[in-house]
Amino acid sequence: DELSIMVSFSIEKTPILLVRFTAKATDMLIDLVAEQWRERGLLVLERRVVGQETILTLTTTQEHLEEQAELSHYMLYDHQSDCMDYFTVQRKQRFCRPEFEMDGSSSSSRDEYGLFSTSDWLNLTLRLFNSVPVLGSDEAKVDATTARSTERDLSRYLKTHYNAKVLMKQEIEANSSQKNLTNEDLLNRISKSQRWADHGERSDVLRHVLESYGLVNVIAQIHLPSTRREITSQTTFGPWYQFRPPIQKIQEYYGSDVAFYFAWMSFLTQWLVFPGVLGLFTFVLRLYRNDNIDEDEYTPFYGLICFLWAVLFLRFWEREEHRLAYRWGSFFSTYEQQKYFAKRVDFHGYLRISPVTGELETHFPDFRRRIRYLVSAAVTMVMLVTAFTVMILSLNLQGYIRPQSIPHRWHANNTHPFHVPALADLAEEGQIFDMKSTWRAFIPPVIHVACIFTLNSLYREIAERLTTYENHETELSHSNSLILKRFLFEAFDCYVALFYLAFYERDVSRLRDELVMVFQIDTVRRILLECALPAILVWFKTGHLNLDREGSADKSPTLDDVINEADLDPYEQFDDYMEICIQVGYTTLFASAYPLASLVSILANWIEIRSDAFKLATVCQRPVTYRTSGLGMWRFLLSSLIWTSALTNCLIAGFTSDQLMHYLPSFYMRDQTGFTDMGHDKGWVLIFVIFGLERFMLILGLLLYFMIPAIPEDLLDKIERRQFLRNRESVQAKATEGQREKKTQ
């Protein structure tokens, strides 16, 4: 089979990055930038003028890849010691083995030495690209060099973004020759405000300068047609019974960041089989007994079992995550993750002497960032209040807020605080939004979805501006802050109506109706927007959906392929993670209200895995590769939803519905209208029982969670073996050095 043949690539002949210069960039400036790249190890393979824009394709050399891997503390498989270890150029032969197959899959998408996959190429090349400074070595020596009579375009643009660190070093060197002062003393003579003014909004990174001046509008990662075709055919068009895509090949091509998403999706889908089957059994049993969701006495057990299932899923996923992180060379400590993760080119501050290295560094005080956190929190709170207001108006239009249906709770002396008569009357029988109509009842939810979509789009822009304003130093902290803001807002949009109906209105029937409607609409939306729409776009663009019919069958992409990719939208992983996390929330937080959610999720995820792989290959630019050690912030958000589900399911069973009343009938009272409430004289006991049950479930969940080790035993053996070998090598090196000293003496 052609797809199973091992494919090796030559980095020097394969385009890795695409850079598109705008019409503002002159030919001389582009030549100067290309020369600057060449000095740092980046090669321009092809160059073409398209309209008024100029497109360049870049690559690097194997030597520079290896140097960058050593600087970045890359972990690769050491065949001599049979474990993962940090790559060094000096010990290169220990990591070389082209036929190496770590998980039994073919070693495709790797270089001729078997060292780096194509995702490693991209990651290391981007690190190199982002480290290219504004000024070259010749220009950095003497400031007068930049003031040549020809007034070169690059120097003219870079004067305002001059390398402040170079100027500061020159001033320190000039002063230190006259007085016996330390660098720190000399630097402190320059006021902090002046250092902030000189360097506060400036960058010494060439990429940042080019983008900030509008000289470059696209920096994209280039697809490799043969590898992309192979992965898509095995994932999107694979067997219908396949739930696990080729994770190792996805990691080698798209990077561990994307591979962790697909691994998590397939892992979750397989684990959903148990609650899906159990939920179907609960649903059929309720139909057989002719019970409604409000009075079914067996549904609470399903909710509690779902909580324990979710805890086990979370723990076993952590184990799988650690296995994959070790295999992919990203199993390292938090300190190393922060230290070696890509620095943000937009990070700014004032210059100071680093207390760690003793060198000049850009520093941003923590107290300034905390103040900016407060500003972000205030803006986010305003947006949440806006979303809550929209939700209240929508529930009135849908007829969910009806004080007259609960006269004992809402009356003239105790009016409903969220009832808007002018809107609620429109949902009455015969009105424009008649809640009993087969089609008019769907109009308010559609209006609500449109409003929420608009608010999400607005807050997306606001969140990005706020996160940039917070001025994070690393891409990791910037990404985590942005994810947290957007998740809080969009999760609030998705869950606030459900929480309102469950714990304020205390109407489990309406909760189930709203949950079913929202869950089904969201599932259909995902299928249409992420499966049908991309397929239609590709069909209109190419006339077919089969990637095997691509015109280019070569290993390396042609320049025409690259030019087409420049116009594609960048891949954004947030929406993919967000949708699945919200889905997990539906299946766990409200398991007692909708037991079939897990079963529906299996089908939705089966489609999602295939559509996401198709979208990555055809609709989006090749994503930026990061060496991550797992889901990161998403795992924290996922665990928050799971642990909260113990409380929500206990409250739904005992407070929102009549499900718990079958077991504790003496603690409830029901009036002539059928309204059930806690007994006034025993209400406190019932509250104690509900929260006591929640605490019992939490304790049981914690026991299960901590009884299972997060790191598998076989993985611990590999980690301990690596540490043992490193200690032994250190002892041998010291012994060798001691022997040399004795011989010298």
C-alpha cells in the first residue's frame, strides 16, 4: 500500500514556513530581512510576487534544527539507554535510528536520521524564527552603522524599534570604563520610568516589528500533501467502527497539542459507552413504568453513578496523558515548562539585571499585572451580567417564568423578581410565541441563540484585548488566561439557564425540556458547521472531497499549494475543546435530568473526530505546533465540572425534583395543586441529608481518585531508570575528571 511506505524528508528542500509581505514592504526591505534570516539559519526556498504582495517560503538546515533542539531542552528517545532523555548534539548518535518504531506504527514524517518528525521541524523552526533579533550582528555593534547615507529601508523602520538592550549595554560599558561600578549600579542610575519609556512598548524581535508595522500580514505553517493525505484518509474516511484515529501519526505531523485533543476525544468516546448504555436502560425503565422525570425513583442512582464514572474517567485519562507525554518527550516539570515554553514576542516591560542570570532582561512587575487582572475581572463581570439579562428575557419569551403556575410561592406579597409580563404574555396560548405551538415555540430559542452568538463574538474580541493588556511573558500563561476568560463566559451562557430552572424555579420538567432542546440544537449545529459546511466549501473549491485526487503527489508542496494556504483561516483549537467540555458538563452536571445525553454524545463525538480531522486538512492553515504535556488548562476546567456534578445531581434529586421523595416521604409535603416542597418542620433535616449525600459522594470519589496512581508503574520505572543512568554518568564523569587531575599532578 502506498500509504504505508516509510516517508523520509530532507529539511533543506522542504518548505516549512510561509511569510507574506504586504505592499508596504519594498524589495530592498525584503532583501534585508531575508539576509537577516539567513544569518540566523533560515533559508528562503522560493519567492513570488502575487499582485502587490510578496510570498516567501522558508526552511532551515539539519544543523540548526539540532542546535535549536539542544537549546530548547528537547527530549528524544535514547536508544543506548532505552529511555527518554534530553537531546544534545554531542550525543546525537544515541538518538539516531530511522527505523525506530515506538508504538508499532511506521516512522513516516521523519528526517533521514529518524531524529525529528515534521511537527518537530515546525516547532524548532518557529522557535528559531521568533528568536531572530531586529538588528544583525554588524548593526548592533555601532549605532552609527544604522545611519548610513543610503538610509536603508530596514534601518529606517527599525530606528523607532531599536534594540534597547544593545543601547543599554553600550552605555553601561562606556560608564564602567570611568568608574568602578557594577552593571546593576550603573543601570539603577537610569530611572525606571526612563527605562520603561525606552523599552516599554518595544520589542527586539524582528517578527514583532514586521507585524506591528503592517509589513507582514501572514505567517503560516505549510502542509505536506502526502502526509496530510495519509492522515486524513485514515481518520476522516477510516472504518465506521473506528473510534481511535492514528494518534502517533497525528502527533508527528500536527504536534502534541493537536494529538492530545484527538487522543482525549477518542478516550472520552470509548468511556461514554458505559453511561450511554446505563442511561438507555434507565430511560427504557422509566418508559416501562410510565414515570415522568420528576418522580422517577431510579434516576438519582444514575446521576450518582455518573459522578463516580466521571471521577474514574478523569483519573484514567491522567494516566493516559502521562504515557503520551512521556512518549512524545514533553513529560517535564512545571518549572521547565514555564522556562522553556515559547516566549511571547509581544511581551514588554523595563530593563533590569536578572537576579538569576546577571544579564539584562525585560521585566514586568507583578503588581502591575495584578491591577490589570482586576480590570479584566471587572469587564468580564459586566459581560456576565449582560448575558444573564439576555437569559432572563429569553426565558420570559419561552414561557418558563410563569408565577401563576406556583401560586403558593409567588403571589401579591412575594412577586417574582425576574418576571417581565410584557414578554411573558407573548408566550401565552394564541400569542406570537405560543409555547404550545409546534413551530412558534422555537422562535425565542433561535433569538436567544443569535444573541448569545453575538455576545460570544463580542466577548472573544474583548477577552483577547484584555489578555494582551495583561502582558503575559510566555505563550503558555497567555493562552491559559485567554482560555479561562472565554470558558467562564461561554460556559455561563450555556449553563446559566439550566441552573436557573434547576435551582431557582426548581422545575425539573422544564429543566429537562430546556436541556434536551439546547443539547440537541448544539449537536446539530456542530454537525452542520464542522462537518457539512467544510465539506461543502471544499466541494465548491475543488469539485471533490477525496484528498487522494490532489494534483500534487510529491512529498514537498509546490509554491501554488503554498499560495492557496496563505488565504486559509488560522486553526483555533479553543472552539473544539470548548464544545466537548460543555458536552461533558451536560452529561455529568445534569445526569439526573437527561440520562440519554451520554448516548447522544457518542454519536456526536464519532462525527466530531472525523470532521475535525477533515477541517484541519482542508479548511484551516496547518496549526502551530507546541510540545505540551497534556490538556493543560482544559483538564483543570474539566475536573472542575466533574467534581461540581456531585452537588448538582444531589440537589436535582432532592431539591429540584420529587425523586428523593420516594425514599424520604415524611420530609416532603404536597398541596392540592401537586406542588411539592420540603416540610417546614423537617426541612433542615432534609437539607442535611442532601448535602450529607453530596459530601459522601465527594469522599467516595476522592478515595477512588487517590487509590489509582496518576503515573502508571511501568512509566515510573522508565523515569527512575533515566534518573539512575544520569546519576551513574555523573559519577563516572567525576571519576574520570579526578583521574585526569591525578595524572596532571
